[in-house]
Amino acid sequence: MIRMSFAEIKTNIPGEKSKSLVERRQNIVPKGVSNGVPAFAQSAEGALVTDVDGNTFIDFVGAIGVQNVGHNHPKVKQALHEQVDQFIHTGFNVMMYESYIELAEKLAEMAPGSHEKMVLLQNTGAEAVENAVKIARKYTKRQGIVSFSRGFHGRTLMTMSMTSKVKPYKYEFGPFAPEVYRAPYPYNYRRPAGMTVEQYEEMVLADFKNFFISDVAPESIAAVVMEPIQGEGGFIVPGKRFVQGVAEFCKEHGILFVADEIQTGFARTGKNFAIEHFDVVPDLLTVSKAMGAGVPISGVIGRKEIMNQSEPGELGGTYSGSPLGCKAALAVLDIIEEEKLNERAQAIGEKVQSHFKKLAGKYECVGDYRGLGAMNAIEIVKDKESKEPAKDLTNSIIKEANNRGLLLFSAGVYGNVLRLLMPLVITDEQLEEGLSILEQAVEAGVATNSVTVG
């Protein structure tokens, strides 16, 4: 048994109950649906998850950025119970309900920019991005869409086409949607030797502008869709100059600038939306994940004149903006404000970055650490000089962390980035214990893989 103050591992991972369920899962669920830790949840609260065998984990994944306000927050539960007692679903396109309007009003108010806005609610992040594309095309009367290298936008045909990582997201799933182009995006850790960050960002911005000479004419592009911080791509944070330069280019050429905030929104980076760090006001902004605290809901927030271009029936969906999703999201927005989660995200980030700095000084395999607010990552390499990605070591660290009671997940096109998305309601004690387990896992992974300690 491994027992700390919060994490408690009573069995092997998986335990007997989870092992039995894993066998059933393998028989009925396609292997194409991936899983992290080989265990099944029994209960969850705040930043802790307990599996069916009684093992309790500190959660540094948060359902990949969904649980910003924590698992099973009492205000979210209360809101859902109240809605279930009234009605579960009427279909907004059949009979409307006030919670949809209230949520739309609040999202429009909190999104950056003083211009008039409108809000479309959907179910998933991919749906939000798909609808942003539809809206942009309708408004501009153009068809081309530009996303970025290492970007991730979803698994539907359009969003898969926009996504950069080939395996596992695109391989053998083509042909892809036409008129989708991919522009360069800075990756400061892997910039050319001898080049400053400023020089590198200017070079990539110049490459971005040249892309519209060599690859596609700007007059044919409806929208440029950017993650302000790349999520699946490896938690890569661009410089302000690059983001502002892209936005300026879009404005100059009548291209809509779309901020994909699916993973970065709702206090994750220490602001309501990550794009606010760059002093850029997007034309359209997509949201999901943390907005519903686990209840599927997403949205597109945008300039009124752009959003209102479509005719009745051209936007929407059977479950889009469901009453349960709206009520959960309204509770989430209240919690963010009442519990000051933007400030909490900043405090978490400071603690995490401080810990990462120590790890980088101690272990040769910690090549880089980066992030904004409580969206942080370390990049695992074979050594600091070569920067060669160490995917096997990364997987070993994750397994070691799971076995010690820490839920951990990877990212990056090389699969060598450890990304941290703990609930923002995590206590200082839980955070410290989780970071301690992470270091233990790195040390054990290094020993197992015979990697040099710095």
C-alpha cells in the first residue's frame, strides 16, 4: 500500500475490480478509444478521484481541462438537480428556455472586446470549431481556413483536417476537407541555435506572411484559427508579438481571427480567456471543456454582425445548448468569480513553475518547462544538448505516477510532454503532494530507462 496525505494506493493498478472491467471494455469498446490509467472511477471530489478498488488519486489531468472548478462541485450538482426537477430537454429550436439566453449574455459580457456580441451554443469543442468555420465562411463569402502546425481542433472531418498531428488523429482517415491550410507557429524551445526568442518570433511571423504568397492568397481565406496556447501540440506558448502580428495581418486582409479557447478558457491560464494575455480581441472565440464541468456544452462567441449573418435553421442542433449544460455552465461562471479562480490559477502556476525549475536543474531529461497560469508542462528529452524527444521515458513517468496515486497525461507531436491541468480548486497541500509524486515518478522513470541525472 502506498499512502500519503491524499493519494492512497491499496492495490496494483489496475486492481481486481478495474481489471475485470478492463476485460469487459476490451470486448465491447473499440481499441481506437484510448484510455490513460487502466482503472475505473467510483467517485470524485475536488482534485481527488477514487477508483472502484478504493485507490485514491490526485488529479493533474482534470478530464483534460474539463474540471477547472473541480469534480462534483456542490453548486454544479445543485444546479443540475434543480434543472432535472423542472425539465431535462425541450430542444431550443422547439421551445426555448431562459438559461440559454442567460448563459449567452454572460459569455458575451466576459469575452474580450467592447463590441456587440452574439453567442451560439453547441455540445462539444469540435462542434464549436466547425460552426466557427461555417459562420466565418457565411460572413466573408470565402472558403479557405488556415490553422497552424501542431494545432489540434478535434476529431470530426473538418476539425481533423485542421489538426496537425498525423498519428493518431489523421492517419488513414482521409481524404480530408478541402480548402484547409496550415501555417507555421513558433516553438521557442526548438528554435535554431544562436537565435534569440525575439529574432525567432519575427522569423516565424515573416514565414506566416510569406505563407500567403507561396501557399494561398489571403483574399481566399475566411478565417485563421489559432489556439492561443497549443494544447495537444505540447502546451506551446507563443510570444505576444507573433499573436498580435497574425491578428493584424488578418484585419488588414479581411480575414476573421478565431481564438480556439476549448482547452485554455475559463480561468485556466489566470484570465477568463488565454487570448487576453496577448492583448488581442478575436472576431470569433470558441469555448467548451471547462465551461460545463463535465456536462457537454460548447459555444461560439463573436461579433454581432458576423454571428447574425446566417439564416434560421442554418445553425443549431438537437442537443445544442442543452438545459443541463446551460445550468452547469452558469454555475461554473459563478464559481470562477466567487472563488477567484483566475487568481488561484496564477498562484498554482507560480508554485508549479518553481517546482519545474528545480526539476530542470536536477534532471538531464527535463529539457524545457513552460506555461501560463495553471496550464503548465515539462518537455522530456534524452538529454538537454540534443533535445531528442524521449517518448518512452515520458510514458514510464506517467505509469510511475499512476502507480503512486497521481493522474498524469502527455501531449506534444512527439508524445514527450507532461501536461498539468489540475482542478483550480486543488488545495496547496494536495498540489504539493502531487508535485512530490511527480518528482518521484521522474526519478523512478530515469532509473528504469537509464537516463542521466543532471
